[in-house]
Amino acid sequence: MMVDYISRKTLGPATGPLVFTFHGTGGDENQFHGFTEQVLPQATIVSPRGDVSENGAARYFRRTGEGVYDMADLGMRTEQMATFLADTKARYARPRTIGLGYSNGANILASVMTRYPDIFDAVVLLHPLIPWEPDPHPVLAGKRVLITAGRKDPICPAPMTDRLHRYFERQDARTQLHWHPGGHEIDNSELIALRHFLTE
């Protein structure tokens, strides 16, 4: 079933990349859109807003507690998002497709990437929390993946970040892991790593 999301869009030249950005809980389509415009001025950028409300805060899927996901809802929302992304990708037909997500946005992005790895050429996962073991996917080989996290993040524990990193390494993805010493906030060193990754 095709779901259309409230989205912010910037149209770049056909030779530039297509970038999807995904906000964290309580964010919206503007959270990373302007940043991406600055870093990749030639990009076509599509930033969908999560269509799940948690006490008024926008999210991409439901949860029953901190770090406890409604897995049935996540599965359904992943299918819907994958359909939206594939349709948008086909419409713009850019030479490469990049995903960038933070926290809840990183989680829906990782869920799509590990089920439908053909959609993206590269992804940036800022503070992801993936409490399940994704299925292996040989198509992930050669894909570029940047994971960033805080060593003291109370929401996304470091061992789970390491586990996700090892998963992508086992799939032979070109994986980078960047740590900062703080918590769930986005550190300036992450932004530097993110800029470098996007402009490589």
C-alpha cells in the first residue's frame, strides 16, 4: 500500500544524488533538510515526516516503552516506507541514493536498509538502536554505511551499536563507526564525520 508522507523537498540537477533524511522523535521534515542542502548543494533531497504520533511527537513507528518496539507496527511501517522510497527513487532517477537518519529516523532507515538493500547506495545512521538481529543480505556488500554514537548514550547502549556495526561488517558493507564521548546528543565531531562521508 502506497503511503504519502508530509515531506519537504528540494530539487537538484539530475546528475546529483538523491538524499532522504529522517528525523528523530519529536522532530520533523526540517531537522536535517537544511543541513543536507548546505553539505550537498547538488542533491535532490526528500525529507518525510513520521506519521505516528507519540503524545504529539512525530515518529516513524510505534513503541511500548523506551527501546521496546511494537515489532508488528515496525514491520508494517517499514513496508510502507520502502514503497514510498522506491517510488520516489524511480520518479527522480538519480545516479545514487543516500539515506540519513537520527535516532528513530535511523531505526526506520536501518529497518528498510536491511530488508530492501537495493534502495540505498549509502546510509548514515546517527544513534541507531536495533534490538533485533537483521537477516543477512549479500546485496549489502559494497554499500557504504556510517554509524555514529555516544559512548554514554542511555538510549542507545554502546554494545548494541557495536552489534549493528558487526552485522554490516559481516555483510561486507563498507562500514565506518564514529564514537563521541557523550550521550544521545549529536556532537560536533559527528557532523564533521557526516560531512566527510557525504562528500567523499
